[in-house]
Amino acid sequence: MKQYKVKKGYDIPITGKPEANLIDAPNPDSFAINPEEFHGVKPRLHIKEGDSVKIGSPLFEDKNYPAVQFCSPAAGKISEIQFGPRRVVKRISISGGGHDVVQHETFRVADISGAAPDKLRELLLKGGIWPLIRQRPFDVIARPDSKPKSIFINCMDTAPLAGDAGFALQGQFAEFEAGIEALKVLGHNVPVHVVLNPNGKQDDFLKANGVQFHAFAGKHPAGLVSTHIEKIDRIQGATDTVWYLTAYQTVQLGSFLLQGQYPQERVVTVTGSGAQKRQYYRIRNGAVLKSILRDNLAAGEQRIIAGNVLTGRHVGPDDAPSFYSNQITVIPEGRERHFMAWLSPGFSRWTYSRAYVSGWMPGKKFSMHTNMNGEHRALVKTGDYNHVMALDILPDFLAKAILAEDVELMEKLGILECAPEDFALCSYICPSKTEFTEIIKEGLDMMRAELT
């Protein structure tokens, strides 16, 4: 196993890490899927309100690639289809908790390696599992006709308050192995890189055969796939394609092949100071958050985030956990204002630049809320971005190139190697309150329109 040490980065000192305890969440009667979470997808609905669906029934497809299907995580009736501006599909709600399921062909682990790639691809597309596979460049769902030069399976997460995939997925090695074998077939035996956390539970992951193991140590973003790709198999241009999944998604893919059914369960972690019980939960796929967080919110107004505090989405109780993240974060809403707070010594206020006394107290953690402590202002070059950016990229220069819509300069500055999540720490520590993640997302969309 090759070891890597990421020297740049920053671990946000936030309270609310989950305990190593896994329990079953209550059975829900409401489910949801949020199509707007799938960046770059233009949904074409297959259903309408009042329709009955099974687990695994197709709900919508991507207009750009109609073969890519998105399936129902639950059996019941379509209770609501919520539209946003310009008829964007924001949420599909399903009522009922039945177990009627669409059955597909099943495989044994030993048989997967001998399957035809086209057959496996068609099965994953039809079963709604293909969206688990994403690609770089552009950070979108992998095109069904794409041919990767390598595949990355990320078994670590250094995001704030993230759980341990090794603990959450213990006892599911058969599914993990099946997922790896399928990816080998789909990728025509290109290298499969499994990236591990040297401080996490690794036993099941290390049993996999025919893969290359790597371990990354360091502060966040040591656990991001862009960091791994740059060190192991760097993207050289728009024609280079790399597929990637997390360990959770690999298990879901393998479960589908072994059982022939759309996965009905998953494990999520509830984190953050706004939750009373911070631990791992085994939930029904697509279960709405109010069923998971029932009687678990702290007093006061809380913000529910599907994902982590850096890259997650602000969601409501009728939304489902993120399709791509197995973390739910709850933090207090920061409604209060402090008069002349800049004059206080700041013993209990977080600071990256050490403007407060707390910046000189290493190891101190904070119960953080949603206040930005300022508003957007001119972008000032401080050099701080380079201290938290692990990639060989200049964040401020790339952001300015995107805002100027200079496609050639964007490519030279490395936009094809990155994703919005790689710039989340830049947004977090930015004294100008610049949303780097949104700028990078716009830049990637610009590049995709130009190059595809």
C-alpha cells in the first residue's frame, strides 16, 4: 500500500462528531428524491401525481442521455411533484412504505467478472444504479459511452464531522467485492484504485483483490477524490476520463447485482451540535429527514444540511438525505447579532486568521452556527487560499478567469482537474465572503458546454 501525506489543508474545529454506535431508524411512511441534486441532469418525468410505483420503478430520465434512469427508492403513490422556477423538478414525494419491488437478474460474485460489459451497463442503467458512478472532468454522472483510464473508490472522508465508512459498512464485504468486480468489467480492466484512511477501520476493504491500495493522511481535503487523482493518475486534458465512487456507493452497486433489486437500505451519520443523538443510522433508502430526526433536534431553530457543513445542501424535513453523501448535519441557525463584536477578545469565536484570542488556543472546538459574520466584498489577495488548497491550483486566479469567461485560461489554470468541493475551504476562510464553489460550478458548466 502506497502512503501519501497531504501537507496543506485545514480541519474545521466544530463540535458534534458522531459516536461509534449504529442503530435502526424508525420505519418511515414518506419518501422523497431530489432531482436538482444531480448536477447537469435535465429530468424528463415518467410519472405524475397519484401514480403507483414499486421500489426500482423509473421516475425520470436524463433528457441529454435518456438511457440514464432514476428509480423510486420506495413503493407507494406519488403524493407530490414539486416544481421550482422554470418548471425545474425540485422534489418527488412518495407516500407509503410498501415492499413491492422490481426484480432484475441476479449474479454471484464469482460470475460478475465473466459478464459482458454491455450487459452489465444496460442492467445498471435500467435499474437506476448508473447515477452512482461519476466522472472527472466536469464532476457529473459518468456518460454511459465513456471509457475511463482509471477508477477510484474513495473509502475515506475528511470532511467536518464525517463518519467512518469502515465502521458503517462492516459486514458488507460481499457487496463491496461485487461492486469492485463490476467496475473492473465496466472499465475493461483499467486500474482500480482503493483509497483508505490510515486512521479508520480498513479490514473489510483490504480483502479486495485485483485493486491498488493507497492511504492518504493529513487534514481536509486529504479525503477528496480530486486530491487522490492528482497524486495517483492526474487528468491531463478533456479527453482523460476518470470514474469515481465512494465505498458506500460501491456497496450499493454490489448489493443491486447480488440481489437484483434497487437497494432498500443505507447507513447515514447524524452529526452536528443541533442534533441530540449523533450516531450512525440504518435507514430506508429515500426516507424523509423528519422520520430520521424525529425527537432528535436540540432546542431552538436548527438548520438541516444534507451532507457536511462545507458542501451540503440546506434541506427541509420533507426532503431525503443526499444521494451522494451519507452524512446529515444539524447546526443552529445564527439569527442573533453581536453589537461591536469585533472589539471582543473572542474567547468563544472561531477565527482562521487568529484575529481573536481563540485562534491561539489549539485544540479548542466550537459549536458553530450559520452566521457569515460579514457580507460579500471585493476579492482581496491574502495568500490564505493556497494554505488550504491541496491541489496544484491557484484558486483566486482561476475564479477570476471564470468570472471573465476566459475558457482557454480556465483550462490552463487546471479547472478540468477539480470540482466545486475542492474550493469549499476557500469559501469558508475567505475574508471577502466569495462563494468559490458556485464560481467553480459555473466554470465547469462553461467548459462542458465548450468541449462536449
